[in-house]
Amino acid sequence: MTRPVRVDASGVALELSATPRRIVSLIPSTTELLCALGLADALVGVTVYCVEPRDVVRGKTRVGGEKDPDLAAIRALAPDLVVANVEENRREDVAALRAAGIAVWVTYPRTVAEGLAMIRELGEVTGARARARALLDTLEPLYAAARARAARRAAVSVFYPIWRQPWMTIGADTYVHDLLATCGGANVFADRGRYPTITLDDMAARGPEVILLPDEPFRFRRAHLRDFDAYPAVPAVRDGRVHLVDGKPFSWHGPRLAEALTKLPDLLAGV
């Protein structure tokens, strides 16, 4: 019996005749999410960057990177479903897989609310509705609580770089921006493009109260804290609020959101 037709983030309708039993994930965060939905056994292929859950991915076939997947290797796995992302994967690779008769579900959450919706949709597409509902039963109250707390406090200005030399950060139309806002942060470069190139002088002119240095996509380390020594008047530097942070809770859609929603509000509030 044909299952309901659903339209993914690329605007393409997906019609599956049965629940997928052989899935390839082309996004590290989605690999972790699929496992959280109880689909570890159905997961047959992952990218070379899929590192979690470690005990699961070490036994899976690697199918190249997000930007350069081995399409022949994916075809050889005979997947019922490939899960991709608008931003992380190339349109031409998705088109090639579809042309080969492989079903592809494309995601593109740019807000926390869309990230929650993605969990529900992926649960429906993969037949893991109950596990998706259980995960959402945990995440949705945390989301509501974080938003309510943020509404009661003045927003804290935040600089969140994603690259160094050249320095790059996030604009308003990004998941990280919305996560910061949800947890009480005001992105100091909200008025720029999605991933603008800036300078530290630009940063200093905007006077962030908190600076968060994630370990992905660029791996900021302790040595990089010295980059900010030249800006002692910046509130975040002056007050010792330049933090090295795990990047996964900020940008991985799925169970990592729980950590972000519980810890980030306190980090921004200085608790």
C-alpha cells in the first residue's frame, strides 16, 4: 500500500511504497537523529564526517563527504531512502541520486521550530513516529521554557564566529541565530548576510557582551582566545565572557537541542 505523499524542503514530493529499511544519511547531525529514532539498524551508509553515535557509525559504510559523496557507493548500497540537506549537500548530487531512482528526503531547518518540525517529519517518513513523538515530548517543553525565560529578560548581545582567517559569522537567516534568540541572545551581526565575512574590528564596533567560540565548523581552541586580547574594551573581553563551546548543541538538529535549551540560557545570563 502506498504511503502518504510528503513534500520535502526542496519542494519535491516523496512517495514511498513501504517503510524504508535501508537508509543513507548525508548529514552528521541527521545520522545521530536517525539513531535516536531507533533506526540504527536501518542505517546502511554515512559520510566520513558522521562521528556520532560512535558505536553505531564505526560499523557503517562510508560514502564520502557531504560535498563530495561517492554516488556509486550509495547506489551499490541499494538504499530505500537517502536523507540530505539543502545547505550541507549539493543539489546536483541529490538530482543524480533521484535520476537513478533513489528516493531522497531533503531537510532545511533554519529555526528551532523548524528543527522540531523536522524531527516529526523524519519520524513520519521513516515510520518512526512514536520515537519522534517521544523525543519531541522532551524537547518541546524545553523550547517553550527557554522562550518564556528569554521574553522576561533583556537580550544579551552575542558574537558567534564560525571561521577564522577570514573571520566569518552568522546572519539572521540561520538556525544558530534563531537558537541564540530563543535562549536570550541577540546576534550582533543579525543585519548581515547568512554567513558574512567580517573583521575583529567590526566585531569590536558592535560591542558584544558574550563571545562564543565553537569547535565546528572551525575548531576554535584555547590559543585563539588571544585573538581578543587586542580588544580589552569589548564588554565580553572586559568581563571575561569569551567562551569555548561545543558546537554540536548549536547546530545539530535533533537530540542535541536539549543541551542547548538547558545550558545556553544560563551561559548567556552569566549564571
